[in-house]
Amino acid sequence: MTVVGHTDLYQAIFHLFKLDQPSFPLQYGLNALAFAEAIPDIEKILPEAAYLVKNTNAQKVIIFAPEEMEEEALAKARGLEEALEIEFRKISGKTEEALVAASNEESVGCVLIPPRETGFLRTLFGQGRVISLAHRLGSPLLLPRNSAPYSRILVPYNATKVAALALEVAHDIARQIDGKISVVIVTEPAFIRGEEPGRWTDLAKAHAREIAGIYRIPIELVTPEGNTVKEVVKLAADHDLVIIGSTTENVPFLKPHVGHLIAERSPCSVLVVTL
């Protein structure tokens, strides 16, 4: 059999040949890898790590943390309402390098880090390291903000290949948790773009609907005008999870990175996927 079509739809077609069974995070790996450098970090990331294991195909949580945190971290895991398989690993060497190595060399389906700009995620000339780290990992990066369950998922969309991947991941997660998906396509203000919104907007809408049709999950299309970051963050207040696709970690010097700003300012949890 020969299948002819746009390469952006490869993952969706692949799912169809798997009898349309949702698989996240198995396309990346079996386990959720959670990083913590202090006990408050455990309290932030463990509930959503447990939620992923319970509601998706993830199998267990691996905690990367300082050795002295092991006893308390495992105690907090046992204190969760749901039974959770936990593996504790003490941090050795450089933290960022350890996370990158584990996500690329082991069966890791998602990496969770506390959503703040400290330690190895410190800001450099105003440019955060979240997106930079996401591009080095072998699996999506989740910034948990205690917004599970993910009943409403928001996907910023611009019809790029990585945005299509983000939307496919959203559909895969939504099927496992019975969630709803909103797709936001932000257009420039009329005084900048002129009277017509532009052909790319229509193409983005059609492309998003095409992916939704393949997965047989309805989507809500939202098309506000204005600043992309502000509009997405505003909508995120009514959602539980934002899934963004990041094209590149490289931006001109001192120019804001849209993906990083959304990840940093979103009031709910953010999942970053890359190619």
C-alpha cells in the first residue's frame, strides 16, 4: 500500500494504522521523568506526574533529585490517593546534562520540571532556558502548575510542522482523558495586516480541521487579533493545559521568544513539543 499526502499528517496516519488507539507518551517512551531540587518542587510536580501515569499510557515516575530528598520524596508519593510506581535517582553531575541524557537514552515519554526561572533555568539577558532545554530533550517538556485534570486543552496554531505535531499530541491526550481541544490562531491587528486576514489564516484553519477530522475529535477554533503571547495567555486562564510546538530555540539577540513567553506566563500547565 502506498499512502500519498502531506508529511505533516504522518503521525495522524500512523495512529490510524494502529487501529486508532491513543498512545501518548509511548511514541516517546514509557515513563515520566520528574526533576526536583527541593521538597516544594516534589509537591508541585508529583500530583501531575501521578495524573499522567493514571490517565495516559505512562507506566511510572522517575524522580531526579538530590540524595538527601529520597526518603521524603518517596513518603509524599506514598501519600497520594492513587497508587504510583516511583523510581528515585540521585542527581549526579550537571543537572541539565543528566536530564538530557536520560530523556534521549532511556524510555522517557515526558519530562517534568518546576515552572520557575532558577538554577540551571536562570534567565540570560532576558532569554529563559525553558525552550532551549526542550529542544535538547528526547521527549516533550511539561511545566506543571497544578491544573490537572486536563479537561480543556489549548493549542496555539500556525500551520507549521511542529504546530501540527502539537495538535496531534493534544488529540492523543484528549482521547485518553476525554478532554476538549481549543485551537487558537492569532492574527495581526487590522491596521498592520490590512483588511484581509491573509491566506495563511484560512490555511491554518483548514489544516487544523483536517487533523481533527482524522482523529474524529471536534475542536473549537478561536481567532483573536492582537499580540500572540497576550492572546494565548488570556485564553489559557480558561484551560487546564497549553500545548505549544517550538520550531527553534534560536532567536535574534534580545528579541522575545514567543514560545518561552507563553510557557513562562501561562496560568496553567504547559507542554512543549519539538521536532
